[in-house]
Amino acid sequence: MKVLVTGYAGQLGYEVVRLLESRGVECRGVDVADFDLTDAASVTKYIVEYQPTVVVHCAAYTNVDKAESQPEICTAVNGTGTVNIVRAAQRVGAKLVYISTDYVFSGAGDQPFEVDDPYGPRNVYGMSKVQGENAVRSLMTRYFILRTSWVFGKNGKNFVRTMRRLGREKKELRVVCDQIGSPTYAKDLARVICDLIPTSKYGIYHVRNEGYLSWADFAEMIMKKSGLSCRIIPVPSSEYPTPARRPLNSRLSAESLAQAGIAPMPTVEDALERYLVELAAEEEA
């Protein structure tokens, strides 16, 4: 097995490469400096030269709010860019892992979304990820689409880092309480990816840490686990307007993993505790 991982500078790509290396799997992490996703010739040249047997496509335009004012760029990267990756993977006969999002759904109701529920994106970013999924599903047969939510990890900015920084600076913080989902530790998500890719268990999966909670709930957990006294004040999304409309229901059912015989993800609390140990070591270094 020889694996190419796009988006190596991001939270997930970084962890996938680290885990593959620890398992002795030949791999290479690439990012925007290596090739432009929107340039089909550049993408094809790189992948044909490297000859991977698996492509894990983590790279994406992920600035959800900025996408509302840059729809062409977001669509070019997440839509057209994914088509380019798919065609190059086909050229070398590689399997493909495509990382998607809960934002492909409408966010309506309060029940967890299943893998075969209909699309209903409410913002530009979500629509662009639907385009990416459609490219994978229509052009490939050997693929894994992994939808996830609220990712946090070592390599980059995320909600946990932001809350810890603000929690040290402020006595109280107002955090939205009506958006419900599952924070996901990049290291745990990487484990599922690396467990799946040697198999032929192709299809769509929902992958997130166990447990549903609001951003306010998660912020309170972060403060408590970090030993910070900052008070979290729950507020509705209407009090925190953003350019992109966020889904209120980001719950993803994990039934697909169970059916495939993949070990369940740890709880959000467990994941956060391990991540905080990682951050503490980073801060001490």
C-alpha cells in the first residue's frame, strides 16, 4: 500500500500521515505548495508520478463564512478540485478517501442523520462538499466518503484552542447553545481512515466521537477540563449572526461504522482529555 494524503498542513491530513508512518505504511503528505487542486494538469502530473494505491483527500476550502463571499473559489477547490483528484486517482487505479461534512444536510429536526438521508445544504460550503461527494460517487466505485463534524486537532486553529485562549482572558463567554453535534478529534478520525483503507468496505460513513452536545456544552467541558474559571453563558444562534447559515442539527448517526465492523469512536470527553494532554505537552516544549 502506498498512500498520498492531501491537506497535510491541516488538522486531519497531518494526523493521517503520522499514523500511517507509525504503522510502517509508505505515504506522502502534500499541500497547496505541491500542486493546485484546481489545476487538473498539475494534479494529474503529481499523482501519476507518485503512483499511489490510495489517495486520502483531506484538502478543502474550509472557511465556511468566507465562502459566502467567495463562492467561485470555494466551489473550484471543493467541487472542481475533487473532480481533478478523482480523475487522477482513476488514472493510476487508486482507491479514494473523501472527507466530507455534516453540512451536506439541512440541519432540520433533532434526529441523527443517516448516510442515505437526502442532501439539503444551507450554505456555500455545504453545497461545495455535495459537489465533491457527487463527483466521487458518480465517477468511482472504490471509494470511502467519510462525513464528520466539528474537528479539532494538533495542527491548526480550532474551537478548543480558541476557548482555552479566551478562557484565560475573560471572566465569561457567550456561546451558542442551539447547534447540536459531535466534536471530533482528528487523531481518532485518522484511526478510522487508516483502518478502512486496506479493506474493500467501500461506501459512505459518518465518523465522529461519541456523544451529542451543543457548542456551549463543549465550551463548558473545555473550561472544566482545563481548570479555567471562565463562565459560559448559553445563547441562541440568533444572538451570534454569521455570514453562513449554520445547521442547528449536526447529529450524525454512527450506525454505518458499526455495520462495517469498525471499532466505535471514543467519547467526546475522552477525546478532549487526550487532546488537552497533547496541548499541555506542546505548551511546555
